[in-house]
Amino acid sequence: MRSALAHSRPAVLRLLTWSLLSAAPALVSGKALALAVDRGFLAGRPAQAAGWLALFAAVSVAGAWASRQTYPWLAEVVEPMRDRLLGRVVTGMVHGAASARGRTDGSGAVAVARLTRQVEAVRDTVAGQLLVVSHFALTAVAVVAGSAALAPAAALLIAGPLLLSLLAFAALAPATVRRQREAFAAEEELARSCADVLQALRDLVACGARDEAQREVLATVAANEAAGRSLARLAGARRLIVSAGAHLPLLLVVLAAPTLVGRGMTPGAVVGVLAYLTGTLEPALRLLVQGAGASWLRLAVAADRLATTGGHPDDGAPGAAEAGTAMPVDHPDDAAARPADGSVELTGVSFAYGAAADPVLDGFDLAVHDGEHLAVVGPSGIGKSTLADILAGVVAPDRGRVLLGGIAPARLTGPDLARARVLLPQDPYVFTGTVAENLRWLAPHASTAAVLTAADAVGARSLVERLGGPGGHVTPAALSAGERQLIALARAHLCDARLVILDEATRHLDAAAELRVDRAFRDRPGTVVTITHRIGPARRADRVLFLDGAQPLLGTHRSLLAEVPAYRRLTGEPEPGGATKPSP
């Protein structure tokens, strides 16, 4: 936040200047009333009294105008700060999700809570703090200085309790910070719990665990309520601080008024001091303690929690895995840490979604040579997409070694990893923009001719022409699932990555279109790994990896058909003896 505010230093200075001018009525109020009483009403000069009151009114109008001028400059401070903070938080969450090893734990709901509530809490509270704290500081100085000018003894009666109340407010702050932090944690836990239960609702009902899930959610609701009640009790304590800082001085001045008047203090000065207390100090202190106090606590806790999310990612974090994911900032070139080719080697790889979960891969070995086409088949949920993520370096295995072109993914910078391989999921990312911008996402310097050649190779040329050519506009929502896949396939074909991983990337295409895509990538230099439920890519692949939950089996399509009954049943090929079973 200091970094963000440093970018707005001129706006901060202008904001403070206008805040200083807006505090003029606080300084003038008591003195003007004292002169109106002593030199006007009590002296039998109502016109002069009206003049002093008119002066106070004019200063109040000028102060209101100056206060109005603070808001544009306040916006110049907090809006850029919010944008920078939001950018850092989004960056941190995206890289955190990319390194979360594909596990789903309700963190998406927490991310929404942070973006929609906590970032806005920081924005709103910073705005309030800048206004309220500066206003109170200027008001307190004006009240004490004005009271001292009217009656030094009265100033002591004001300054003492005010100082004690501020010390009590500061002493109460750590406990309130803890309670506010607990409230934010309870809010996030409630969001996470509700998201987990809603996502697993069908399984919970099927397993008879609905009542237990309900108890867990209600427990988080109760914890959230308890945290809110704790904050409410501290809010009551802050109200006592206001009474000590503003109401106690008022009582002391009223009780001491006869003595002060007897020692030479004028009645007008008494009225002026009471005006300082009731009309100026009490509202400012109440706003500071009740409003700014609570908002400062929200600011401190929200900023602290966002700081755990908004840090810059470590160098070398996995970058643009999918054809369409933004690449990290470039690092200095390191020629020694670039893949030599499109080969992939997995040695002793094990991976599980959690310590108590059965491993998806366990001691898995695989070597895919440069230029080879490998098809990965198996029933749904068996781990094919997990294998694709490990091959692409999106997630790291629990144990074992992965080499891309002879280099471990962890040694590659984000841009080098993105240039080495490209991963296309079954629902690829297509963004609003031109056709050329979408296709050049991973090859920004590709010529228009190269763009059209790539589109033609995968069968997307007619789609490109229908959209208006390379300069045509792409609206993702207006495209079918198959059209989005064609754009992503052309994008991958255009890039220089030597390893292409197609994770059901032709699922929404018909057999003829799928065959054309298969031939396009076979003619393209490099290695292709195809994750598929269809038998066509497996028939055409150099080798087939069959995952069935037991020992992974590797071979050609024909050898697996001859030797592995489960593979034969999966493909729907005839059983020995002539019977045919449909593919599941």
C-alpha cells in the first residue's frame, strides 16, 4: 500500500492542503461565538454580534467548499491504489492456482471473497482513513489551540481527558485487530465450507452424509456469528472512549465554569469552549473512534490477508501451459536451460490428490521420443488429464523426475516453458479480440500468411473467413465449442513449441475434422501427445498408452488389441470368436 500511495504523492499533498483549509471552521467556531457573546449580545450590540456570527458562517461556507475539493483528489489517490492492489492480488491468485497441483478445495470461493470484499474494504477504508484521520488531527489541534486562546485553564481540562481517551483507543487496538482477523477468517471459512458442500451435494446425499455436512456448515455459520458479536462488544467499548474524550471534558468545563469566570474568564469564552467541545471535538472524536477505528482495523486485517495472496510469483513458476494462458514476464536468456527437442521422459513419477488419497500415478515411467505421436486412452477419471498436466510441467509430481527435452521443468523460466510445450484442454481459452490476436497468442510475430496457413492446416480457414479474416472480431460466446477448439488448434499449430499435448482437444469435432487435425499435427515438426476417448487417434498414433487403474500399458494399437482384453473392450473391437462389444 505504501508503494501504491507513493505513485500518488502529488494527489496526497493536494488532498492534505484542501483538508487543512476545510478545518478552518473548527478553529474559528469557538472564538467567533465568544466574541459574539462578549462584544455583541452582552454589550448590547446585536449588529456586531451578527457580524461575528456572519464571519463564522462565511468561514463555514468556505470550509464546506474546501471539503468538497478534497473528494476529486481523494479519488486520484484511492482508485489507482485499488487498481494496483487488485492487479497484484489477481496475479498472486492466478500463480497460486497454477501451483496448486490441480487440487480443488473451495479456494475459488475464497478468491471471490478477497476480490469482492477485501480489496473493496481496503479501498473504502483507505479513503475513510485519509479523510477522517486528517480531519480529526486538524480538529483536535484547532480545539485545543482555540480553547487555550480563550482560557488556558480550560484547555488543560480538554487536553487531559482527550489524551487519555486516545491512549485507551490505542491500547484497545491490538485486541480489536485479533477479533477482526478472526472475523475475516470465519467469513472465508464459511465461504469455503458452503462452496465445498454445494459442489459435493450429490455425493453427500448419495452417501447419506447430508446431516453431517449440514452440521459442519452450521458450525461455520455459528463461528462467523460469534466473531461478529465479539466485534460488537468492542464497538461498545469504543463508545466509552468517546465519552471519556469528549463528554468528560464537557462535564469538567461546566463544573469549573464558576471558578473560571471568577478568575477572569468571560461568559463568551465559556460559551466558546463549550462550542468547541460539543460542536467540533465530540463529532470528530466519535467519527474517529467509532468509524475510523473500525475501518482502520478492517484495513489492517484485510491488507494483511491480501498480502499473503498478492506477492509476486517466484521466478521459474510454470507459465502459459494452455494455448491461451498469459505468459509471465521474461527472464534473462539462459541458453543452457532450454529443451533440446520435444521429447518427454518420466522416471518413477508418483502423484496423488492429497496425502490420504490413492495415487493417480505410482512409480510411473514413460519415454516419448522427439517427433513421436503418442495416444493416451482409458476410462474417465483414470488420470489422463493429470498425466497431461505433469507432462506439461503444470503440476509437479510427489516423487520422481520429469524431463522436457532433457531439462527439468523447474529449471525453465516461464517463457521458455511456454515456448517448449503447449497444452490444449477440451474447453480452450478464446478471448474477445481479432482472429489474428487469438491465433498469434503464442506466436506474436507470426506473419498473416503463417496465420492463414495454420488455420488452413487444421480446417479453420472457413471459420476465419466467416469471422472476417485475420482482422475479424471474435466474440467467444458467439462461437460453438467446436469453433473455439479450431481456433485453439490453429493457435497451437502456429506456435514454435516442439511438444503439443491435446487433452480431448478435438472432442467437439466430427470424425473428418478430427482426422484433418491429426494429419496437420503429424506434418508439423515435433512431438504430439493426444489424450482421447476416441479410437481414431489411437489407431493412427505411433504408440498407445493405456491407463486402466492397474499397471499402465504401453504399446502399439495392434499389440494392445492382441494382448490386452480391457483395451479391446474399450475400443469396441471384436472379441476373439467374433463377438463385438460396444465402447463404453
